Amino acid sequence: MHRRRSSLPLLLLLALTAIALGALGRPVPAVASAKLAALQTTPASCTLSPTSGPVGTAVKVTCSNFQAGEWVRIYWDSTATTQRTLFLASSTGTGSATFVVPDATAGAHQVIAQGATSARQTSQTYTVDSSLTLFSTSGKVGAFVSVTLKGYGAGETVNLTWDGAPLKSVTTSTTGTASTWFTAPEAVTGNHTVTGTGVTSGETASRTFAIVPSLTLAPTSGRVGTTVSVALKGFAAGESVAVTWDGGTTPLGTGTASTLG
């Protein structure tokens, strides 16, 4: 089994050579001097793409100036945590890897790259943005809608609104996440905006929910001649709605939708 060569023996050799030549009053060769300086002063470095986004974003980490052939581990905020990904540095000390942003609070976080052999370390800042996800993005008035919030402040209150009107409030976890639900309120057909606003952090995130028209009957069965009540929801404000039987052209009745459809 062959062991990878470390740059440390080379660095030590160059240093001893420089000391010996200096003691003899001889000049240090330029090539040896340059290599020694490079090994001493060239720090590891990395870039992120992208540098900001919500929890769940795939981030590519591209690094250079690590030791050739060493494993480079990528951490989130601390090397005391579990590594998020890793890569094997090339013969020139370069490499890249991709990780997914974990649950985290809004704001700046450190992405740390650390060489397993050289212990060289560098970090870059990634900014977490808040996000709001709806389990369903369309439905009838009264539909049950699940909501997931991420990237808010730790333990803060997040207010949910529907087109600016209050829906409910929820408290986030230590990692700035929360899950809740609401029922779609009476509204006209089309898109409506669901927004989550952090009371402490001021973070906001929004998604669109589309209301579709619905019709309900009471009762839903009976004899010929039974009186049936029809409730219409999710239509356009103020429009005339005709109710027909089996798709016929002659309306059974008509109604005018309210301002809420």
C-alpha cells in the first residue's frame, strides 16, 4: 500500500536547505526559495455558487490550494458538526463538491472547507433566505392547505396573511422552521398571495394559491320536486352565474356572485 506524499517533508527539506546554505554564506537557489515561499504563503480558498438562497438549495463549492490527493471535507458553520460533503483534491490541489443547504435560520452562515491531511482551512459566507411552501397550490374555498416555513429567526412568531388579511400565527423552531395549515377563505376565482412575515427578523416569503369555482348542493339526493339549495363559491366578483341540469341550455336558476365570488 503506497502512502501519499505530504508537502510537509518538502517544506522541511527546503527550510533546512535554506538554513544550511545561509550558514555557509551561499545564496539560496531561486527555485527553492520560490517553492518555499509558495508553500508557506499560499492559503486554501473556495468559492460558492450560488452564495444565497433558501433552505434546500444545492450549492457548489469549488476549492484550490489544498494538498494534492487529500480529502477535503465541507462543513456548515462548524467543523464539530457532521460534514455535508467532501471531495478528493487533484494533483494541483483543486476540487469541487455540491451540498444541500440544511435547515437553518435566516442570515449569514459559514461554509467551511478543511483538508484532512494538511489541516488547511478556509470558509465562505452563505446567506439563508426565508421560504414558504404550500402543499397544494390550488383548490376550492374551504380547502385544507398545509404550509411549511423555513429560514426564519429561531423561535420567532411568523404571521401568515391571505392577500394581506390575517390568517394565523405560528412559532418557529431553533432552526427557524415551522409547519402549519389553514383553510382557503372565501375569495374570487384566480390567484391569491399567501405571505409569511417574521415578527422579529422581518423576513418575508410568499407563494400563490389559486381559487377554483365550486358548487355544493343541499340535499344531494331526493325525489322529483325536492327543493335543492345551491351554494356557489370562487366565482368572479359580481358576475352572473347560471345553474343548469345535465348541461342543458335552459337555466334552472341564476345568481349574482358577491364581491368575494
